[in-house]
Amino acid sequence: MKICLASSELAPLAKTGGLADVVASLSSFLDGKGHDIRVLLPLYSSIETSAMDITPVRFMQDLAMQMGPHRVRYSIDTARLPGGTLTIYLLRCPELYNRPGIYTSDWDEHLRFILLSRAAIEMCQNMGFAPDIFHCHDWHTSLVPMYLKTRYAWDRLFENTRSVLTIHNIGYQGIFSANILDDVGIQDQVDRLHQEDLGKGMINFLKTGLLYADVLTTVSPNYAHEIRGAEYGMGLQEILQQRGDTLVGILNGVDYREWNPADDPLIPHPYDSRRLAGKKKNKLALMQELGLDCSDDMPLIGMVTRLTGQKGIDLVQQLVPAMMGHRRFAMAVLGSGESRYEQFFQWLQNHYRDRVCFYRGFSNRLAHWVEAGSDMFLMPSLFEPCGLNQMYSLRYGTVPIVRRTGGLADSVQLFDPHSGQGTGIVFNDYNVPALGWALNYAFDLYQDKSTWRKLVRNGMAMDFSWERQGQVYIDLFRHITR
């Protein structure tokens, strides 16, 4: 198949969350299966390019695009994605992408992603590339399906192209003032936009994509169900209900070339489900590295997370200080985000210095080490479209403690010590008593070494590889192009 994929993020070049990992892994998987995939990413000034061999595409240099009264010039370059064999395309426009971060609150934020959407289509035109599938991700490229049916509908190059829009997190929708209408560039077809929104003086990029994409996907089956309701639909539930027959939930995969304790270069002691002694060595080394109490009976809880309300940090804030007084456990927390949560974990470390370590920021090496060295991994999310860390944890024999929501519900099953079935600790309600039950249950199971070993090995036997999940995308793409 011929596939054009446009995204605002692509690991390891531009990443703020799981979107970047999924786009990189899925693209590489499709490329490895022999499909002709063209990936377009903005060339942000924050991307480290010194080790990349970037080559300008000769016939796509210094092109012009008019967006309302704004005229910008851009070029398309090509390069090899670091760490793999995938060739990608880079959208070079210093005027719009030379910013400190990937996303901004600048007045021209909408122009940055209108350009990405239209440049992806015009790149195909310039190359004479007729994609079977145009795969768009989140609000940043969700105008592509509408553009294919309006501004570029004249071009027979796309007459057999089908568009797929993947929702990674419905909470981010790209909502702008209707004053940008001229910049969107469909003045003669303004009736194609959501009229009620226009009446309220706004344009919602993601909602526009939901209206026009041929197929909608999201990153787990359970999340596909949740976002059709008012609690998780973020105002888009009615459209998703109307388009229910075209909404598909596909659980994200994991790149086991990067996340595999048997040959992970970022951890000191390799191990697998048959040789678990290496995991114990990683725990001891990690606790020594972080200055934590290394007692063998002390379970270590890991967290690698954005410190936001979505991630359930308020439950941790309410529960953990009290639990520290009557249960023996340690915590290794890696993350950054809202200052109130950063301050909480800093306070917790100051009060329990031999049992809590908080690393503010991100370190890929430490993220891998926390996965390998922890006994448990805590994800008490309010909502979680898919989540990847719980799947990393299963592979590393680190028991996930999760709330039953989104992809967490699809990937972790509650362990039953009587049957020996299950892969983690799962709680239902979003409240302190429920989280308290989950932690106490985990601590009690930990004391029975043979039962705990069974639970660990159950998780390590799970397969969430892209070989499985990527094939679901291939089957879907083939179905809609038929």
C-alpha cells in the first residue's frame, strides 16, 4: 500500500508524549512490511540535527503557500530516522517552526499546522504520489480529510485516497477563533465547517477532522467506547456517536527492540522471565543510585509520568503520605508538569529521604532503569487513552497498578491468587479508598514470593508488539481501500 502519514511528533526527533512513540513505531513497522510510507514532520529548531544526513528534495525547495493574508515559504528535505531504516520528510519553514518548543501559545499557532496539513497534500502532488491511505494524527493534521474533499478535490491523484484520523487524546482539540477563517482557505465552501461552532465564533480542528475522515481510530478499544459518552467525550461525544460505525479502537503496540530487559543497553543487568535474578540486581543498583533504603522486603514503586491531573496525581497526593506511616515501601518518581505536583513530590522526598526519590524532568536512561528496577509501577489515571508504560512494565516484570480506564483496562487484568490468572492490580473507582485498596493488595501479594513470581511471569508473557497491533492497522487499511 501507499501511505502518507502526517504528524506533529515523531520519536526521537520531536516528542512530548506517547504520540511520538506510536507514530515512529507504526511507521517503521509499515516500512518494514514493504509498504510505501511517506512520513512528514515539521523541522522544529529544537530537533538535534547534527548527526542527521539531511538532504533537500531538489524539486520541493522554496515553495510558497498563501494562507489568507499570510504568505510563507517552505521546503521539503529528507533524512533517515535515527536508529532505524525509515526515510522521513521534514517540513522546513523557519518562520513558523523556529520556536523554543514543539507547541506554542503564539498568535500564529493555527498557521503552523494548517501549513503541515496542506504541505503534506502538496508534497504528494509534487511527487506524483497517490496514497491509498492518508493517515492523520490528532488535531494538528485533522484538517487533511476536509482539504482532500474541498480545496484539493479537483486533483484526480487523490480520487481513490481514503483518510484515517487517529485520536490519541481527545482532550486536545485545536480550538481557534473564527477570525482565522480566511487562513483556513475554504472561503467558497465555508458551509463545510461546523456551523454551530462558527456561530459561536470558533473553529475546532479536531471536530472538523471527525466530520470528514473516512475512518476514525483511537488508541484502545475501551477508549473508543468511553469517548462516545459525556464523561470522556470532551464535547465531541455526539459526533462520535453519529459516526460510531466508523470509529475503531486499536491498542497501541510496543517496540520491543527498545523495551526488552533481555538486551536493554540502558539497564545494568539484563534478565528475562527465566532469569529473574537480574531484576533483583537492577532494583538494588537503582536504589543505591537514588540513595534509597535497600532492604530486600521493601517494595519499590516506580512512576514515570507527566505530572498533570489526568494522571491521578491528586490521589497519590492525598493517600501516599499517610500510607508511608504504616506500610513499608519506597518510591522512584520521574516526571515534570504542574508546579503543585512537582512541589508535592519534592516535599515527599524531603520528608522520606531514604524512601522517596523525585527526579524532576526526563531521562531516558533513568526511565528504563525505573521500569527494570521497580517491583510495581503506579498509573492511577483519571483517564488514559492508551498508555504505554503499563505495557513496558509488563515486559519488564514490574507489576502495573492501574485504574480500569481506557487502554489500561485493555492491557492489564486483575490478578487472582487462587486461579493464578491475571497480570496486575486493577481498581475501578477514581477515589482514595480504591487506590488504597490497590496498593495494600499489591503490598500483601508481594510478601508471598512464589505468588508474586507467578504474577511477574504472567505479565512478562504478554505480547503487545507492533507485529500484532500493526497488523490490525494493515487489515483496516486494506478493508477501507477495497
